[in-house]
Amino acid sequence: MTATGGLDTALRAHSTDHAWQVAATVTDPEIPVLTIEDLGVLRTVEVADDGAVHVELTPTYSGCPAMDAMRDDVVLALTHAGYDEVRVDLVLAPAWTTDWMTDAGKQKLRRYGIQAPTGLAAARGAGPVRVQLAVKCPRCDSLDTREIARFGSTSCKALYECRACLEPFDYFKVI
């Protein structure tokens, strides 16, 4: 602490890194193998001079029912780590995209039995429409799959079936 009671710059930077690490341990309540950092939902973590923590989360879509639980879990994790004042805001712009998911997160999804999004959302735009021809089964790697329902266990996933191993699986849609 400085003589004025605030955190000095080096201490605040260390504290911000620590606060990020703590917040990054929070998992998605719908996909518990993913952290909010893996998912790309954790956008910013800042520690103010007075030690208050401000976190910004971007929901995967504006009606995501998991955001209340994520916000509460971030507050709880940071409070347990010793931060007395924590504020978590939901930020809608820029809109979340599957491009923000980490490669580690995509691998965790696959091991969990959910096919990670394929392709880049950023590649969409003017010009030809890209059509995905097949979704690979996360269990047996077969491309002989079919979509059963456009919406799976959550709105951001579609339900597929593998014709080779006959297992159903979720596909995390490119958004």
C-alpha cells in the first residue's frame, strides 16, 4: 500500500494477474470440463487502486442461462481468494464468437464427447457462403454423421448422430 492507501502499480499488476488466474478457474455450469477462460467468456479482470476487482464476461449468446451462475461463481471464487469487493458485468459487444475458444478448450470438449466448432466465425462475411459438409464424431472420428436436431442440450449446440458407432453427440456450433 502507498501512503495514500492505494495499491502501487507493480502490486496492482501482480494482483490483477492473480485475480485473472482465480477467475479463470471458474467452470461453465453447462459444460463443466471448460473454464470460462477456455470458452473465451472471461474478457477482462482489473484490480483498482483500492483493491476492488472488476470482471467482464461476454455471454455466448444474449439469452445464455448459464451467465448468472458464472457471475456468481466468479464473485465466490474471488471472494474466497481474499478480494473483498468484486463486481462482474456482462458485456454484449463485441459479440462472443467461437473463435475466442482456446485450443485447449476445444480439446477438452472433444474428450468430453462434444465436437468442438470447426472453422472460423471470422471467415464468414461477404462473398461465398461456406457450407460444412460433415461433422466428425468425437468418439470414433467418423465423418459419417447426421444432424438430428439443430438445437442440442443447449442452444449453442446441435445434436448429431454417428452412423459408424451409432452414438449421439453434441456439436458446438460455429457462432
